[in-house]
Amino acid sequence: MSIAEQIRDHQARCIAPLISLRMLAQGEAGAVLPRRVVVEVAQATATVLAEAEAAGRAALTAVGVGSGHPRGGAFLRVRLDRLAAAAEDAICAARAGESGEMRRHLRRFDTLTSAIWTVQDALYGSSRVSAGP
């Protein structure tokens, strides 16, 4: 399997969790969040983070850049750290019952996920798999 196919597989595994998060991000402001929302946000963001990290590792390995390389992986690592922070912010907002804040952080998470795929496409030549607008 080529590196582009590996990355597309990782991206494809994110489609369902991202759709779920997008649906939650469309919820009504001020709505009471059921407890299951916290679990759903945590599971979906964890899946996307894991797949984005795995795709990044595969891409770096394919171009001969080890995880300890000072420049090669730094660009992607910064984006993954931002994605993880957005996930944590969304989970914390959901736990606090702050639906508006949760929605804002989920939209940021979605945008950052798209940016990571774009970075991988640009730097490593993979083809983007999209979950839609």
C-alpha cells in the first residue's frame, strides 16, 4: 500500500466521527447537554486525533523523516498539538454544560482537522478524503 493510500485510509476513518462532531456543533445555543454528549465528543475527537497522528507518522516515515527530526515533523506536530487543544477545550465545555462554547471549539477542531489534511496533502502528496462541507 502506498503512503498516499495509507494516509487516505487514516483520513477515511475520520469521516464518521467528524460528521458526528459537525452535527453536535450545529446544536441549539444554550441547549442542555445530555451526559452522552461528553462521551461522544471525547470518543470522536480521540479517534480523529489518533488517525491524524498515525497519518502524520506514516507520511514522515515515507519521506525519511524520523519523529526526532527537528524540522520535518515540527510543522505537523504544532498542528497536531493545536488539534489536541481544541479537542480538550470542546470536552471541557461539554462537561461544563456550555453548549455554545462546545460548538465553537468543535468548529475550530473541524477547521484544524482540515488544515492537517491540507498540510499532509501539500507536503507529502496524499489525496484528501473529505467528509463534506
